Amino acid sequence: MILDLQLQVMSTMLAAGLVIGLNLTLYDRYIIRRRTGGLRWLTDGVFWCVQALLVFLLLFNVNGGEWRFYVLLSIICGFAGYEALIKKSFVAVLSFIDRIVKWIVRMLTMVVGALIFTPVFWVVRLIRAVFQTLFSGICRIFIVIGKILTRPFQPFIQFLKNKQSFFAKKIKKWLNLLYNRE
């Protein structure tokens, strides 16, 4: 292998180590780590398989997939360079982006609430008030109509009320006689 190709492989693998460090930081930051057990082992295994596949694809594109010891050293040096030089600032940038995204989501929630949910709430309250008013008015109309229709029968209704109390007294007297026998 010529020196130019070796330098190209070495620089590509340094970049691959850097990318592995970036991906590992993202993975540790955004994957839920509370659980231990099968799910964690599965996600870790998938992560490292994807990283190995990416490194192999890069190496295959550069030199046809020939694996040498300096390739491994280049990946380790790229990862160490990331850890020493870039990780702190990358985490700070991620924290800043997280704050911006949370602020945007909070603002969008407030805007959606103000522009969609609040007017819908007021429209529903308005419709409810209109229906209550209409129902109350219709009930009052029916009460007035009922009073108008029952006015000719008022003496008969009064007579029934008097008879009802008369019959109630008779029934009460009869029940007292029935239960108070000794």
C-alpha cells in the first residue's frame, strides 16, 4: 500500500474515531439509561454494530476494507482526540440546543393553546350559553302555554285538589282504623 493511501486511511479513521465519539455522546445523552437488563444490552449491541458497520464502510470506500494495526490506532486516537478536545464544547452546544428546542416547544404550545384551544373553548361556552338561554326560553313559553291552557280547567283542578285532600283524609282514617285494631 502506498504512503498516500495510508495517510488517507489514517485521516479517515481519525475522523471515524471522532464520529464514534460524537455518536457515543449523543447515544449516552438521549437513550434512556434507567433500565438495566435485556433492553439496555440490546440497544448497546445495536449501537456498536452500527458503529462497526459505519467504520467498515468508510474503510471499504478508502482502501477496499484492508484492516491494519494503524487503522485501529487511528480510530482510538480520533476517539481520544474527541474526548480531550471536543466533548466539553459539544455537550455545551447540545445543552444550548436542548434549551432552544424546549423554549420553541413551550412557545408553540402556548401559541397553539392561544390560537386554537382558547377560541374553541370560548365558542363551546358561547354555544352552551345560547342553548341554555334557548332551552330556558322554550320552557318558559311552554309554562305560559300550559297556564293558558289550564286556566279554563282551574275550577275543576281546584275541586280535585280539595277532593284529593278529602280522599287522603279518608284513606288515612281508614288505615288508622285498620292498623290500630287490637
